[in-house]
Amino acid sequence: MTVRRLAYRNSILWTAALVHRLSGLALAIFLPLHFLALGLAIRGEVQLEGFLRWSDQPLVKLAEGGLVFLLVVHMLGGLRLLLIENLDWRDRQKELAAVVAGISAVVALILLVRMF
Amino acid sequence: MNVRLYVWQRATAALMLPLVLLHVAVIFYATRQGMTAADILARTRGSIVWAALYGTFVIAAAIHAAIGVRNVLFEWSPLGERRATMFAMAFGAALLLLGLRAVAAVVL
């Protein structure tokens, strides 16, 4: 591909769309596992408790934090899309919205790290 | 993406916005309290509110994710539109079944 054809990738809007898509894909892969884990409660409280205690491991906690971060990032990206598509925007405001969504994601990450 | 799928994608996104915020708040609460399975199930079992909220969340998420997966497969994989749609429908149906089973497991 030529440099010219790839020039759109320098746009912050393209980056925002890519982050939104990748975070959504990761969540879609994770969701069945999440549902299977919760479904353990069908076999009784002991099964679910065993899973919860297994999830106390530092690496699992880290992965959980990452998933919550992806969820927040995807939600903010979606909110950005809904606002852009449904409100009357002027030049540069779309880029501003992408920057604000990015900053919000960083703030969300800091909050997550402090809370976990 | 056709208009019908586009509208479903955006409608389920709008519906899930408050549900995601609620879910993140629940995650924080449960984590900070160090809740056990007994604590969680004592709050959720028999609750019509939890069943309605999370039942709605699962249905919306299954539709939203299926449409998203279809779009990604269609644009990024060698699968054609028809195969991407079939895979996405199967994925959405699996999500719906597993999700509703999980809700039933914690509220019934």
C-alpha cells in the first residue's frame, strides 16, 4: 500500500475506531468464559466459591483489572460514537471527543488501579 | 452493515450504557468487600430486580456482540458476508444461552 493510502491511519479518529474495535473483540472472546464461570453457581455455592478463591491469585486479579479497563474503554468509545452520530458537530470537535474519551480511559485506569 | 443492523447495534449500545456503569459499580463493591459466593448469592437469589437487569444486559450484549463480530469477520477475515453472518448468529445464540444460564444460576 502506498503512503498516501495509509495516511488516514495518522488520524486520531482512526486510532479511536481501532481501539473500540479491538476492545470489543477482546470482550466478545471473554464473555463466554465469564458466563461459564458464573454458571458454576448452578452446581452449587461450593463450586462458585472455589472459582472465586482461585481468582484471588495476583495474575488473575491483574487480568480482571485489564478486562474492566477494556469494558470501560469500549463503553467510552461507544458513548463517543453515539454522541458524534446524534449531535450536531463542528470541525475539530470530533477529534476533541476522541481525545476526551482517551483521557477518560486513562483516568478510569488510574481509578481501577487504586480500587483493586 | 445494513441499516437494520446499524440501528440494533446503536440501540443495544445505548441500552447497555447505564447497565455497564452499574456492572462496574457492582464489580468494585464486590471486590472491595471481598465477597464470598455465599454473600453474592444471598443478595441475588430470588431477586426479580437482578434477574431483570442482568437478563436485559445479557440479551443486549448478545445482540451487540454478534453484530460486532459479524462486522469484524466480514471486514477482516476471508469469510464472505453470508458465512460471517452465520458464524455471528451462532456466536450470538451461544452467548444468549450461556448468559441466561449464568443469570439463572445466580438468581434462581
